[in-house]
Amino acid sequence: MVSNAALAVAAVGYLDVLIPVADHKWSACLAALTLQLLPALANFAGTRYVGAVQLIATVLKFLPLLLVAFGGLFFFDSANLGPFQAGDESPVGAVSASAAILLFSYLGVESAAVSAGEVRDPRRNVGRATVLGTLGAALVYLLGTLAVFGTVAHDKLVASSAPFSDAVNVMFGGSWGGTAVALAALVSMVGALNGWTLLSAQTPYAAARDGLFPSAFARKRRGVPTVGVLVTVVLASLLTVYNYTAGSAGVFEVLVLVTTFTATVPYLLATAAQIYFLASGQGERVHRGRLVRDAVLAALAFGFSMWLVAGAGYAAVYQGVLFLFVGVLVYAWMAARKQRTATR
């Protein structure tokens, strides 16, 4: 849900290349709300339409990414690179903060598993999609980031809301290339919102099936949990308005860091669960031949997750904890209902 708000705000930066909307915070806020509504309408139409939009958006996403990632290397100029340490912050603190923001780019690695019930042959395809998708994204991200750093002057890049468009403008001259990339990036982000909206609805759907969430979230129409989609759009829209009201400067960064924190909590719980299984010696969950390796990996994963929480910063942890407390209230309500039903 928080990720949807962040993606919509990022998409406004590329929409501004096509239609000036970012100069006033309320026009930018209205554009972000509209961009969240369009994928929701595709979800209400059913999973077939969600899949079609996702396929088109993915293809259009990779075209400009590949263009910049590989073509931009031929225009690389080391003079465009900024200083290694631009501010007074310590290198350790800077890397921690960057890592928390960077994780946002890789969130969604778990989405194939969450939507496995709607995927053809999930036992085969979910694993492949997860591993190959992550490796492919990592390659494109690394090359694309390097190319943008080397083609766009550092001072301009710091203030840019559409860095890939700026990179293409440098590569080919003029503004037509940047406009085309902005359009492709906009379609790509709407496609990402399309998939994240379904994912955000699938998660409470699974919880409702397990009796941990209100039963209304377990209802589907054309393969889509419509109540979850509606609630996701409403809450993400409220969060978008709140952050623009608090001040449009840094809205994307704040939302990204909140997303990172809330996504890291399940990672922490998962690594803690693995450590619990290893320490308790549960035979059906522990492979004794790989005990040391699994223990080391679980401990490293737990430490890495804690590092990301620290890198998210106080403001993100503050907002994220508020969301978690709301979840505690829902859990308490559902537990009370189950207890009352059991005693009748």
C-alpha cells in the first residue's frame, strides 16, 4: 500500500516531462491519485486484464532501461560523477541510508509467491520468476544507474525528477528522446502499480482465508479480491494526500523509506522463525547436513534486516510503527470474534 503511494509520486515526476504538473503540490497530488486509480480499474476488470496490462508495461519498461543501461555506457564521462562523499555524514551512515532506499527497487521479489494461486503451474513458474527476475533486474539496475551517473552532470542529476529522460536527452540531443522515455516510464510505473495493487489485495485475502482478517477480504470477483483492491486504493490515496500536506519536498523518499521499513518487518520475522527452527531442532524443518550453513545465513539475514531498519531513519520507522499498531488492533478484533464463536 505504501509502495503504491511511492510509485504514484515517482510517476508524477515523469508525467511532468509530458504535462507540467509538479510545480504546484496539489496538482501533483491530484495526478498521483489519478495514477493510482487507473490500475485499480484494471484490477476490478479481472486477472486477465491485470496480466495483459502487466505484460505490456513490462515490455515497455525494459526498452528504455536497456537503452540507457547499455547505450548510455558509450556516452559515459567520468567528469559527470559527483564526489564520493558529498556531505558531512559518515560513510557508514550514508551507505545505510542508501541501502534502505535501494531495497525499494528489489521489493516485489516475494510477489510471485503471494499471487501463486493465480499463476499457471506455480511450483515451476514461481521459483523461476523469482530467481531470474531478480538477477535480470539487478543487471539492468546496475548498468542503468552507472550510465545515468556518467551521462548526466551531477548538479543536474541531484535535482532531477526524471533522470532516465535526462540521460537520453544527453545521449541523443534535444528533448524528443527524453519525452519518449518519460512516456515509457510512465506506462511502466502504471504497470507496476497494476501488479502491486493486486499484490496488496492478495495479502489480506490470504489472511482472511486463514481467519486472521475480516471475511469480506476473502471474496473474489473475476479472480480479484475486490474489497482488498478498494481498501488499498483508498488507504494509499490517503497516505499520498497526507505526505503532500506535510510538504511536497522529499515525498517520494519518505514513502520509499516507510515501504522499506514495513517490508523489512516480515523479513525479520522470517529470519527469526528460521533461527527458531534451527535452535529447536525440528526435524521436519531442519536439514542436519546443512545446519551450520543455514544457521550462518539466517543470522546474516537477521543482521542485514536490522541494518535496513536502522537505515530507514526515525521518520520512516515512526510512520511504519503506526501502521503496525493498526494491524495489532485488527488482530485483536479477529481473535476476539474467534473466541466468542468458540464459546457459543
